[in-house]
Amino acid sequence: MAGHFSAITAAILIFFIDLTIRSASGATDATCPAITIPNATITYLPPSTTTTYRSGTIAFLNCPLGWIPSGIAASTCHNGVWNPQMAVCKSLFPDAGVKCSAIASVANGQVVYIQSSPFVQNAAGTIAILICNWGYTVSGTTAVKCTSSGAWESLGTCESLEKVAQITCPNIIVVNGTVAHDLLRPRKVGTTSLLICNFGFVPVGASLVTCMSNGRWSADIGKCQYAFSVLRPSSVQCPVLSVASGSVGYDLLRPRSEGTAAVLFCNIGFLPNGNTIAVCQHNGQWSATLGKCNSVLSSTDVCPPLTAATNGFIAYDIFRPRQIGTMAILICNAGFIVRGTISVTCKDDKTWSGPIGSCNSPTL
């Protein structure tokens, strides 16, 4: 800081010495115009009472909070020209100029924001989370993000639990199989339905779907496809597969031969998690890794708890906390912002998709 003031003092001294010499000699130089830089202010030494500046004047670039100079931040007037060319102010947050308007109030709920920038409200990357009042539940998407186009993704609504209880998802009909629904609350919100194929047929696609609060299934249920062929065996053979709490079925006439399928069957009380079918390829390898058979009553298929966040907390899925396929979201206390990844997903191997971020005080 001392060196900075010394430089300014020296510049002023040089200016007045130069001015004195020029006044004595009667010489004059062309003046320089005022400098205009977007998102910045300019300080001149010495100052001028007009919009022009004499030779020897030094201009300093001042960037606002959250912005930094992209290059040289000082320039000197000489014979009507500023030299060197002054830099511009660059935002520390590339999308800080893009922001979304506040989301309209949601009936029977409130919207909580996780700001992506400490300087711009609802800047691109900000996450909005819908929290419904007691007796209501979210219908649709719970958390949305402000996109780089300045628009929010579609946020859900808060529906009465009594109303949701009356919602029924449509019946599902499949060829060469049946769909098993919840025995106590068939096709009601929150319940799941399982695709069961007839003997000799295997499910292709989603075999387990959930009834959502909007009256729709979470996905299109799969189809039942014929699993066995009548072609003669080939010279290419794929390795034998095994699975705990289940079995693997092969083509009856050409087991593990090229072009035939291996099908995962789970024991009673277990459900498939992952691929249920794989095809033997010409290189002797299966086209996919078969999934696992998980107990319908098991609570072990969860990811470990994440380390408690300082200056914030980690929110898990309300209905299936830390279970495979669910997310964990980092929410920071007021006055703190997320540094790093704001959300992670529990993977099939019961590990998180990556390290979650931290809650830090805003700093440049």
C-alpha cells in the first residue's frame, strides 16, 4: 500500500514539474478525453474540472465488488492519447449478468433459494426448492435451477394430501405378462407396480414404476420379449453368470451362445436392481452386466451418511433417504454460499457420485 501511494505521489510531482516547464516555455499539448469503461469508475490524478485531461494525467481503473481488472489498470495521458490502453472489468462470476426473476408465490408452500452468487440475487445457477406446508405435498419437481437463459426450470405445486390420496394412476396392460400393483393401495400415489412376464418372456425396459402425485407413472413400463431362440448353437460361448438371491436363465436350446440372452430372475421377496437381460456378443462377452437382487425389506442398499456440513446442512430424499438413485443436496445457512458441488447422487455401488461442496463465507 505504501508503494502504491508513493507511485501516485511521484506521478503528481512529475505532472506539476512538467506543467511548470511547459508554462515557462509556452508549450501546450493536446488534452485526452475522459475514459469510459463498462461496469467501472475512473479516478484521475490530478483531477480535472472539465471532461478533458492534460498530458501527464494518470487514470486508474476501479472495478466494483465482484469484478477484477482483466489487464492493465492504469493509463497516462500523452499528447491527447491514453497509453497504455486500459483494461476492462471482468466478473468473478461469468453468469453474474444473467439472472432470473423471483418465482411467483406458490399456494400452500414457500420457495427457498440457494444463491449461486453473493452479489447478484437469483443469478444463473441459483437453485429454488419448493417446501410445502403441513398437510400438503409436492406435485412435480421439488428443486429447479435458474438457467443461463435467465429462465427457471418448471417448478411443481403443493397439493393437499387428501387430494393426492384420491389420485389414481392409469391401469397398465402388457402383452405376454401382467403388472402387479400394491395390494392395499393399488395404483395410488407413492406405490410401485412391477412388470411380471410369462414363462419364456423377459422384461425389456423399466420393470418397476412408481405412481407420481401428478397421476402419472414415473416411467413407461417395459415390454415382455421372447427370450429364447430356436437356432442351433454357435461356436461362440459367453461365461456363466451368477447372482445372489436369484438365478440366471439361458436359452434352452443354445445356452450362452452368440445372439442369445441371459435373464435375471430374483427369488420371492427380492426385486431386480439394474439390468435384467444381457445378450451374448460375437466376442464372447455379455452386452451388459446383470443387476442384483435386493430384498424388498432391506434397508442396507443405502449410501453412507455424508459428513455434516459446517455452516449448513445436507438434505436427503424425504421418502428414501440415501437410497440408490436418490440425491443429497447441500443447503447453506444465511450469509454463506456453496463452494463446489451442490448435489450428489447415490450410485448402484452404494457410493456417492462425488464429493459434496462446502459452505463458505463470500470472498473474492
